[in-house]
Amino acid sequence: MNDRIGKCRIIAKLGQGGMANVFLSVVTGPADVHKLLVVKVLREELAQDGDFLSMFMNEARLAARLNHANVVTTYEVGVDDGQHYLAMDYLDGQPYSAILRKTRGKIPLDIHLRILADTLSGLDYAHTLTDFDGTPLSVVHRDVSPQNVFVAYDGQIKVVDFGIAKAAGAAGTTQTGVFKGKLAYAAPEQAAGEPVDARADVFSVGVMLWEAIAGRRLTLGETETTVLGRRLAGLDPRIRDVVPDVDPELSDICDRAMAHARDDRFPDARSLQDALERVLDRSARRVGHREVGELVSGLFAEKRAEIRAIIDEQMKRVLRDTSTALPLPVIGGGRGGLDPTPTTHVETSARRSSSGTLAAASTSQEAPARPSHARALLVGLVVFGLTAGVGGTVLFTTRKPTADPGASPKAGPGALQRVALRIEFGPSGATAKLDGVPLASSPFVAQVDRDGTMHRIDVEAPGMAPKTTMVSYDKDVSVSIVLVPEASTAGPAATQAASGRDARPSGETSGAPPGNRTVGRPVPVGTPHTPGDPRKPGKQAGEIDEADPYRKK
């Protein structure tokens, strides 16, 4: 693309998600007044796909309606020379997840509570938003997580990335049985693919509150299969079991927010916000935006200066020459700069690079996705360890992560980790797809981003029962899928598979079509570019990082 789209002149690239590329731009107004905006551009090859275009436009329509102090602002939605884009507020600060990583979660609890209370204020606004005729839009964010809460250097809190938000009447609304979002923060009904309302977002904030009190991830070191099974069974540990000396009032708030049955939770985001505000009111000090801003500014002073220097240099070029194409520096991108957490969520999540610095709307800031992304799972994902797999034999093993041979040994802590992926499939004549992308041959070997999200493998062959399995890029993965003739699936097991409730051997997972090309798709080793693959030859797809935000830097 050129360096202009609509009224915006592109001055830097912030990140890339599964559905959109994200850029920093400048708009010049009357009297030579310049304003920085973030431009999110639907990837050209996906603009031809009706489902992707529908999801992107749903996000655009919703984003254009949101106008609240605790929600990122979208200024313009448009199409320029065939490119669909959103122009959003430019935020100078850090995603909440980057702050947690920087401090290993060890920040004052009252700061956590201030951030979460303001997050709930933004969510309550979205939940209660009405159409122009007063009809409730019934918006549910569905991807509330530390990656999608942005903390500006002045202490303002913004909810970002409504890329997979559900709104009443939206085209392409998620079907029952399909999950979108980040499983670690998803409410039980959301993880089960059931209809959701505002109380699903309340549960997600409850998980964030649990982690703030405990100082660690709720799902630390666990696979998504384990997390899903526990979440659906209502077996998440209560905060007082992990932190015995937790404040009783705060413990009760956390338990209620994370109640397994939605009717037992706070009825809305405002009620949970009020409960947290009461705790803050009896705090030894008054915590407001200034205190939050001072903490974040102190933590990221060096990164802030680096990003500012890049922007200043680009602005000088803009002012000197309005016609010559600008060089396009990348802000962040795996170097610990700006966090392009594009949860445009056709990825769920998709989307995130670690340690963001300047953020902007719907750019889920933390090395996602959120479109991110979106990751999709059938409720059947937890039907594991029951019977032999229907329609084929699947062997699933994991090993300790290995380093990417091509990675620099001096890669800093912000660099994405890589894991090895090996997929074998048969018999001869069978074809396989990974997240909808055809695999050239068996075995397929690749180095992939350790994004911790679920990815779908589909294998089929004439006369054979097709097979689908899900894998997570949290460790090295080796999968062998061998199909068997259709006739061998006759009987109750075949009926079960046909209904979408496929029984799996232990360790194997199943899922519904993700509905997108997931961020973090493998970069084949020695494999030619596959026609139809949205990745450019030789380019790495996405920079989404869903690593533990509490981990040691």
C-alpha cells in the first residue's frame, strides 16, 4: 500500500493481526493542526472474503457508535481505493498486560482496583448502549483481558478492541456452539459456545481481579484443554484458597464476579464497579488517574522516549515534504516496542506482541488477537479421554519448547518464542488444512509463534471419514492423523461424530471452524508459499503473543 489512506498519511507500522494491518498516521487539519491517529486496514486478500469483510464492518459500525472516556474512540470508517479501514484514537501508554509483565504482577493492589473499576465503567457504557431509536444494542465485548485494557501515561483507562464484540442484530453473529475470545478469561457459558450477555464480561473482569490479588495468572502453565474442562465444571480455585489472608470483602466480590452460574454473578458491570469503588473508598490513600499515570510513566520512561523519537523524526519528514513517500519504520514488533495486539478478532485473539507502548483502538495491545481474535472451539473440546477417536487414529505428543534455529541468540525478552510443529497425515491421497490453509505434503514441519491459542487441523480423503483435531502452540507439537474408511465409523460412534460431539482420546481436542486464519499461523520451513495463503512469501504472519503477563522479564 502507499503511504496515504483517506485523510491519513501513514508514518509507521504498529503491527499485523490475522485480519488487519495497523498503522500510525497523521492527519493535517485547518491551520496546519496535526493529529495522530491509528489506522486499521483490512488485509487486501481478506476483503474478498464475505465473512471477513462482514466481521470487519461489524466492528466498524460498533466502534463508530462508542463514545466514552473509558472506551477508545473511532473517528472515521471508510473505503479508499478498495481498502477498508478504521481511523482510531492514538493512545500514548501501555496495555495492562505489558504493565503486569514489567512488574511481574507486583503493583499496589489499589492501582489494580482503579484500573479494573475504570474498565468496568467503559464496559457498562458499551453494555447499555442503544441504537438511535432507543433499541438496546446488547453489546458484549467477549474478549475482556489485560491485553485489551489500555493504560495511558496520564492514567486514563481505555477498553480497546471490540473486534469480536457481539451486538444484537449484527451480521455474522457467532452461532451457538462456537467460542470466540481468550479461554483463560472466558465465562463458562462463553467457553461452552452458549449465548452470552453482559455477565460474561463481568466474569472476565472477575478473573482479572483474581489475578490482581494473587499476583499470578489463574491458568498459569495449564493447557487450554485443562482450562476448558475446569471452567465448564466450575472448578476454578477460589481466591481465598490461594491467598488465605485476602480481604474478606474483596474475596466475596471476586467470588461473586466469577460465579459459575451467571445468575449468581453481579447483574451488570456497574454493580461490580460500585463494589470495587467501595473498597477503594476505604483505602489508606486516594488512587486516581494521577497515581496510575505516575506508575506507568516511571515503568516505561525509556520505551516512551524511544517511540517519541521515531514519531518526531517522521513528523519532521512530513512537514518538510508532503509528496515524497515516507520510509515506514516498525514501532514495536517483537522488539518490545508498541504492542500491536490486533484482536480484530477474527482471530481471537488473536492478537499480540509483547510490551506495547503506544496503542490505539482495536489494536489489542499485547502481542495477539485479540481477529486477534477468532479462535473457535466446540463444546466438544472437553470430551476427551472417553473413547477411541472416531474416523481415524490421532497420536498427540508434546515436548519441551525448542529454539527457532533462525532466531537471534540475543533476542530480548520482548521477542516471541517459537515452537516446533510437525503434522503427519495419511493415507496416500489425503489432504490437510491448518487453520484453513492447505498443507503441501506430509509431514509438514514448521516453526510457529508460541501463541498458546488453539489451531485447527482438517484431514480428508476420498472414501475416508474426515478428521478434525485441535492443537495449541504452547509447546512443541507433533501430530499424526491417519484416516480410516467411512464404513468403519458405522454405529453409535459415527452418529455422535455426525452430531458434532466427537469423542476423543486423552489429550486430543476438537473445535469448530475458527472462521478465520488465526494469527500465529506457521511459517513453513522449506515449504513453498501456498496459493491462497494470506501470508506473503517469506513474511511472518502476525505478532500475537498471549504469554503470561505476570512472567519474569
